[in-house]
Amino acid sequence: MEKNRRCLIVGGAPIEDYERIRHYIRKDDFVICCDSGLKHREGLSVEADLITGDFDSHEKPETEVETIVLPREKDDTDTVYAVSEALERGFDEFLLVGMTGRRLDHTLGNVYILVRLAELNKKAMIVDDYSEIEYLPEGTTIEIDDSYAYFSLVAINGKASGITIKDAKYELTDAEILPYYQYGISNEVIPGKTASVTVKNGSLLLVRDAVG
């Protein structure tokens, strides 16, 4: 693996705004297409470096590109397998697209990939037609500029506490968010400011929405 090269994993969930997603893609990304993620190649202007899948939702392509054919009855989804394969190949940074959509079960499973990667000290983000989704581990401070319409904090891995938000419409000091009481939704950065979010204990999902 080329040092510091990022892995782009393309799933099969719907993508409507290809232009938006293309802004996040780097020319030197190592691209893994997962099964029906192959349908997004043209829209994203990418070529696969690796193809994985059981090909239950897309015809197996006739190609010289490295292809790993998976059994249809298995524990891992095609996307989870692709992440595991990328980890085996030594990647430390991930961009995941085609991950959120009609299938809530797949969407949630893909979001929790961010938890797995964070626990392995890997950098990862999901980008879709509207949002950037990142996982904030314990002890994280992150800044959010006012180019985003909204941002939300969601406790998806147990209670999060010691949460402080500054320079936003709804500020917090040493607060906690519980999985069954999600009040950190749809906050806004104060215009002209850069908001900061700190989580001391536990972890949070950060969703930054570009569209109001």
C-alpha cells in the first residue's frame, strides 16, 4: 500500500448528488466497489481498484480488476467485508459513500462501521447527498464552521457526558446525552463563528448537514 493513501469504499445505497460527493474524492484514493456500488462508478468518475461482493444485487463484471467473490450466506455484509479487507491491506483513513438510504438496517450497520474504525484508531467519514457523518471518540474536541446549515450530536454507543458546545445557537456545558433522550439534534453554528464540540466521556456521532 502506498503510504498515507486513503481508501474510498463505495456501497450500493442511492446517490443522487454525484457532484457533491465527487468534491470529497481524491485522485489517488484506493477505490473498493462493493457489489451494487459498481453502479456508481460513472457518476462518481472513479474506477475500481478492488471489487468485492456476492453479486446478489449487481451482475459480476467481466474485468481484469481484482475481484473477491463472497458467498451469499455469510456473517459480514459486502461493505463490512470490504472494510476488513482494507484494514488487512493497511489503510488508516477511509471515506465511505453509498452507505445511507432506503434500507435502515444497512444504514445503521454502515454507521456502526465508523465506531469500529474509531476503536482501531482509524480516521473515517460517511458522506451522502446531504451530510457528513463522523464518530467522535472519548476525549475529542472538534470545530465546526458556519458553512454547515445544521449539526447534530447523537449518542449511539451508550451515555456520553462532559459535552461542551461553544459558539452555537444551543450551547452546552459539561452536559450528557443519553441514547433514549437525544436532544442534540439540529444545532446551528453562530454566523461568522466557528463552533467547538468536546466530549470527555463516552462518544458521539456527529452529523453535519450542508443543506437546510
